[in-house]
Amino acid sequence: MSDLPRKAVTRTAKLATLPLGFAGRATWGLGKRIGGKSAEIVTRELQQRTADQLFKVLGELKGGAMKFGQALSVFESALPEEIAGPYRAALTKLQEAAPPMPTRTVHAVLAERLGEEWRDLFLEFEEKPSAAASIGQVHRAVWHDGRQVAVKLQYPGAGEALLSDLTQLSRFAVLLGPLIPGMDIKPLIAELRDRVSEELDYALEAEAQRAHAAEFADDPDVVVPEVVHQGEQVLVSEWIDGVPLSEVIADGTPEQQDRAGQLLARFLFSGPARTGLLHADPHPGNFRLLPPVESGEAPSGKREGAYRLGVLDFGTVDRLPGGLPDIIGEALRLALAGDAEAVYDRLREEGFVKESIALDPDAVLEYLLPIIEPAAVEEFAFTRSWIRTQAARIADPRSPAHQLGKQLNLPPSYLLIHRVTLSTIGVLCQLDAAVRLRDELEEWLPGFLPEPEATETTDATDTAEDAESRDAVDEVKTAGATGATGAAGAVVDAGA
């Protein structure tokens, strides 16, 4: 029914070219080493050849293969420039497009999922998709009430393809490691595989999107499209215009890139606090930079003259009813304060350091400080060179950071939070954005600001003999209550 290669043998054969190709390139690399080329030069040549084949195969297959490629693409900024440069265009293509379904297939899918009279639901329907991605494609249309809408259709057989691809890729994970030094590929694939059922369930996606749309309805900075209609494997949402973040990365002005970075950070940290959900697919294809609202046209609550961030695709979310865990903000605050023992205690309590392992608290703090530098300053310039330095520090087997990092543990409940945070940092570095990250942490991250100190209250004895003393005590109580209320209000305003 679709041009998506669905048969397991066909998809497996294509994916099998990855390890076979890598084996061939490794043999070629050994020959180069014997011929006198340095290990560093040979490694980078291997990376270039691996990247070339990897992105070509993943883009052709869509499904889980392309989903994996999109997840990898946000780490492009950590690659050496000579590796990343030639493939930046290929990575952008992975984020934004894939070969679409034929028109006849689109019509058959719509008839099956919306009924034979599906055309009656639309005043207009564009046959050519505006976007085609890993498990579905989007068509622009006009709903029967006149609203501009985006119609998201799931590929027939997408579920089977997702599971098959990710199972195959997990077998090859060790061979893909050299592409991005310091990144463990296998847990990433395992996590993507665990999320397959959610990714394919458009009812869950619609629920998450509605929650965000309601919460951000009057937000001056973030735009989430309303859900118009949801059915089996079809989701109709309001259409939002804007420039894809991948284009802002490639051709945006410094003002646009800084604004996009600031709003991306704001959305990452404010979303869980405001909705109890973490948008867990932060690759550039899922965001749009919307033009400023013109003077005199700003709806209530909307700011004139400021770019806004449009957020798409809520197929993968992490459910965090209490917002982000307090331990993240607490550990970050204590690390910035240089309290090595307290940071170590928090990490051990939460399972980041296993009971069976003893580490030097000062060494753990030294490991963390370069990574959390963006939170230590008023404004931080995220750059590819900065993230490359961090990746190289952690990836070098000879470095103390590498040896210590191997002994740290990532509790399962933090897997998605960890990946989303790293992915977002990767996108900020692609944007070369100057971001006031600390402002967002103070406003939205639980535990980042210290709790206000409790005010001690002294019991006063009220006696009939001393009415004047009683009045004085009442005044003290009233003043104390007012002060406590003011302090609480300040904390709320600060977003603690």
C-alpha cells in the first residue's frame, strides 16, 4: 500500500549494509594505518565514510531507521567540523523530509481512516505533502469550517517498520559508536524502541497536544496548534506558519538564532512545570520560528515585535506530574556553589552513584562543572566548539572525566530527561545562540533556588492585665503574617 519498504527482509538487507560497509571501511583504515597515516586522520576519514552511508540509508528507509537518524542529528554539533560540515545538509534533510507516499496511497489511507466521503471534511486538500518524516507525513488543507489545518497521516505498516528497524539497529550499535565519540548508541536505540507504542498512538499525542495548547493559549512566546480532529492514525491540527528551526540554524540572523535558543530553553523547562509533560522529541524539524506580531494586531497577552516559537509533534512525551524532579535543580545549585559533598550525597540518594561504588566527591564536582557552565553565568554563548570540547573531554579514554563518567549510573526514570536535555543543548549549539539559561532555571526548575528560611515564631502570653501588651503582640503577629505572605509571593514570582 505504501512505498515505505515494509518487508523485513528488504529493510534488514538495507540496514545490513551499515555493518558490512563499516567492516570494509575498517579494513581500509587498517591498510592506511599500515601505510603510515596517523590514527587520528584515519579515524576521521572513517567517520566521514560512515556518516555518508549512514545518513543515506536512514533517509531512504524512514520508519525507525529515520527516527534514529533524527535523534542522532541533533548531536551533529559535537562532531569535528571536517566531519559535520559536508553532512550538515544531509542531517537537515533527515530533520525535515523523507520520500512521501504516492497520492493514490494517501487517498486510500484517508478513505480507510476518515470514510469514503473524506473530501467532504475539507474545502481544500493539497495532494503534495508539506512534510514527510519518520512514521508519517503532513498535508496542508482547509477544514470544512474554513480553518487552515495540518493533516498528519501515519504510514501504513509504520509500527512494523519501527520495531524491525530499531531491533536491527540495536545489533549494529557497537559499529556506529565511532560516528559520535563519547555517545553510547545502544541505550538511545533501546529507549526509542520502548517509545514505539506511544509514538504510534495518535490519541495519546492528541491528548498531550491539547494539554499544551490549553496551557500556552495566551502565552506571548510559545504557540501550540489546537487539535481539530483525531482519528485512528490521523491527526488534524491548526496550521501554523513559520520558519523551520533547521533553516534558522542554516541561514537565520544572530537575532533570530538567539531568540529561538532562548525560547527553546524556556519551553524545555517551563513545559513540565506548566503541563506535567516533557516534550521529548526536540529535533529542529519539530519547531518553527514565527514572525513577530505586527503593531496593533497583537491579541491579548501577545507581545508586539518579538519572534515566537511554534511547537509541533507531541507523539513522544515524558509524563512528569510534579514537573522536573527537585533533585536536578538542587544538585545543580549545590554544584554551582562548590558544595562537593552535598552534590555527591544527592546523586547517591537518587541512584546516579550506585551503593557499590565509592567516588571522590571533589572529582565528581570537577567532572560536572564544565558541563554546567551555561547555568553559572548571566548569558552563555552555545557554540559547536564548546560542545566539541565537552564531547572530546568525556570521550577520551585517557581522561579522568572519561574514567569517572563510566562509573556513574543513569536511573531509568531519568533516561528521557537526560536525552531531551542533551538534545536541546545540541540544538542550542547548532544555533550558536546566546541564551540567558540561568533566567529560565530560576523561573522554572524546582530546587534551583534555595527554599526561603522559615521564620521563627514566638508564643506570646495574652493576659487580661496588660491590654497594651496584647495589642502589641497582635501587631507583631499581623506584621509577621504580612511578611510571610510577601516572602511567599516573591518565591512564587521567582518560579521556585
